[in-house]
Amino acid sequence: MTSTVTKLGTITERHFLKNFNNFGLADVILRGISAEGYTTPTPIQCEVIPAIMARKDVLGIAQTGTGKTAAFVLPLLHEHNAAAARPRSKYCRTLILTPTRELASQIAANVAAYGQFTETSVVEIVGGVKPGPQIRALNKGADIVVATPGRLEDHVRTGALKLDQVTSIVLDEADQMLDLGFAPAIRRIMSKLPKGRQTILLSATMPKLIRKLAQDFLKDPVEISVTPESKPIERIEQSILGVEIIAKRDALVSYLSDNKIERAIIFTRTKRGADKVTKFLCSSGHAANAIHGNKSQGQRERALSAFKGGSSRILVATDIAARGIDVDNISHVINFDLPEVAEVYVHRIGRTARAGKSGIALSLCTPPEYGLLKAIEKLIGNKIETEDRTTDGLSAAVVQKPGAKPSNSNSKPKSNNRKRRNGGQHAAQQTPGNKPSSHRNRKPGKPGTATRSDTPNSGLERMLKKTGKRPDARSF
Ligand code: AMP
């Protein structure tokens, strides 16, 4: 594989000298770009637009927030605009595959916006909605189809869409597609495409399986690696609030009440967890909607548009929403549960601090999640400011032998009947000065500040007595 590797860390002068006019894009597309308010191409656009215009395959490591969508959409729009003939009924020319319905909608909306002065047609093919309107749209032929793999395969199976005239395929957020188990579907779809097509593979990370996919399907690709110009993470005020499991929901409500929240996404690890948190928030006076894979497409769309439109300022989501949501003015990302994969943390908090703004990311962390916190800190190369309100300290996750007497909440941990998780790592040192600013002025005794010692007859104590174990964080 011969490749050109561009590391963004070294943004060269030529990136700044570049201007959308230099790419040779048609005037109608330049008008679309300027209607969107873009004046300067981002680094990934500087690299990817010329490569796609030259009909090269592209392997790009790029996260959302880098301007990657426009990087592949603009040159593809240019090509469709220049094409003499319209696509035939049931055929498409460009196929864009994405992991989630939300991302597919967003890309289709971007195509429509950038191509607003062209005749280019775009059809969105996602699951969870009736297939009829999609079949009718495909019947007219489409320049660009933006799809999630499952529903796309349904249409290919029934003959509503034929793939043998595809000239370009984009695999966007390829790593998330693999995470969601789409690898076999992707391989089946790729096998139906003409050999001479152009393949563009974009992924936020480059695990071995993505490399393998690239080796199998890309020919002599231009390889591009970029991270956002100003890593959003640097503009995000991150903090950790260490709490006992039973105090989690109250801590969340207390935080939402005490802070000025413009728009917040709250991430949970499970769909059930998202529903439970949403219910709890609503019953505590914080109107919220949930978005996750068990919701119907209609519910997902309504939740997202209420959030985007501002009628609901809190969205509770599983990781399905971590990459696909591009909503401005999300002031807060709250991790109700820490993600099991550290990289996901970066994607989640990247929902805030978009478009040059700053943002706040608060993560609740219980003792059983301490190992996940350590993995995140290792990945981002920084210790995150931590306010530890747990009784024994975050690192002192207790696994007591069944039948053992639960420790007195006021006593210090006894090392002989406690096992430290994570090989005995120590909690982040807490000094009075390093508390996250948003928690500094909290008055004692407020909801959410309760710790085990405040609530000796708490559910946790009862559970410890009964089982000798702490409940798993997932049960929330
Ligand atoms: P993406 O990485 O495609 O999700 O894009 C992230 C955000 O950057 C989106 O809100 C785009 O509208 C915006 N964007 C993309 N390209 C540019 C550009 N050249 N100038 C300003 N904003 C851009």
C-alpha cells in the first residue's frame, strides 16, 4: 500500500493558503459552501478534496468535528454535477454507509445543504421507518444514497436498489460500524460493487480490523490522518464526581439544578439505564427525552428535534448518539456511567465544545468504575479533576466475602478483608484547591451530596448486608 500520510499536528502553511476556490469545484458547489458560511477549508478538506477529485481511494483517520463530511461530500457533489446523465431507476452512483440512523440523516442533510444549487439527488435509507417512501425514492434513481447497512441490504435483496453502477463508496465511522457488528454486512455490500469504483474509508480509530478492511477493499489509497485543528478536548472543562452508586441519580439531579445548563447530553451505558435516568429526571422536574436503539425511529427523531429546537434541553443517550449528533450549543456532556471503552469517552465529550466554543464534561464515577476512569486518563494523557464524595475513596472498591460484616461507614477500610480492584491503584489525590469549579460552592447537605456515612440505613448498606457485595453500576 503506497500512501501519503499527513499528520495534523503539523498543520503546514499550505493549509492556510488553501481556499475553496483552488480545488476546481464547480461554481454551484462553491455557492453552496459559502451559503453554509464556510470560508476556509479545514486540514482534512485540504487533503481529501483533491484526492477524491483525482479519483484516488482514501483511507482517513478522522474524528467528527474535523469537517470530514464536507471533505468527501463536496468532491462527490462536483462529480455528480458534472455527469451528463441522471442515474437510472433503482440505481445510485455514490453510496455512503454510516453506523447510525442519526448520522445518516445528518450526512443527507449536509449533502442537501452543500448541493442546494445543484440538481444532485440524495436518498436516505435507514431502518425503523416504513420502506415504502424509500422504495419510491429509489425508483427514481439517486445520485447519492446515504444508508445504514441493514436497511440497505433489505433494499438490495428485494431489488429496490441495484449496486452495480456505484462509482464511489464511502464507509464513514468505519470503526463504529465494526463495533456495531456490521462487518459481515459491509463485506457483502462491498462484494456487490463494481471493481473499478472509488473507495473512501473514514474511521476515528485504526484498529487491526479496519486495517484489514482497508487492505481488502482499497487500492493504493492516499492515507490521511488528522485530529481536529484545536482538539475539542482542550476546550472542555472536564471533571469527575466520585459518588456511591446509590447517590448517582441524586447527584445528577443536584448538578442539573445547581448549574446553568443550556443543553446537556447525558450518556448511560445501557438502553434500560437511559430510560430509568430519563424517568427519574422527569419525576424530579427536569424534562428529558431518551434516545437509544430500542426507541422507534419516530421517537428518536422527535427526541432529537426537540433537543435541537430547544424545547427539551436534556437528552439522555446511549453511545448510539455519541458520534452522530451535531447540535450546536451543547453546554454540558454528563457521563452518568463511564464508558467501557476509553475512546468512547472522547467521542462523548466531543458533543460539546463544537464550532470553537467551550464546554463542560462531568462524569459520575462510582468505585466499581474506577478502573474505567484510569483507562480514560491514560488515553487522554491527563488526570481529570476529581471530587471524591465516596466514603472509602474511589479506588477502594470493596468486594467483601459473603457473610462478612459490612464495614462501619465511619471506620477506615481494613486492608485484610478488602481487595483493591485494578491492582490497588490509588484514587486521584484530592486537595481542597483542586475541586472542579462547578462543585466548589456546593452547600453541605444538599441532595446528591449524601454519602454512605450520611445515610447509614441506605439501600447500599442493606444490599451489602444481604449479599456482601456492592451492586454493579450497570444495575442503574
Ligand atoms: P464534521 O466533522 O463533518 O462532523 O463537521 C463538523 C462541523 O464543522 C460541522 O458543524 C460542519 O458544518 C462544520 N464545518 C465543516 N467544514 C467547515 C469549514 N470549512 N469551515 C467551517 N465549518 C466547517
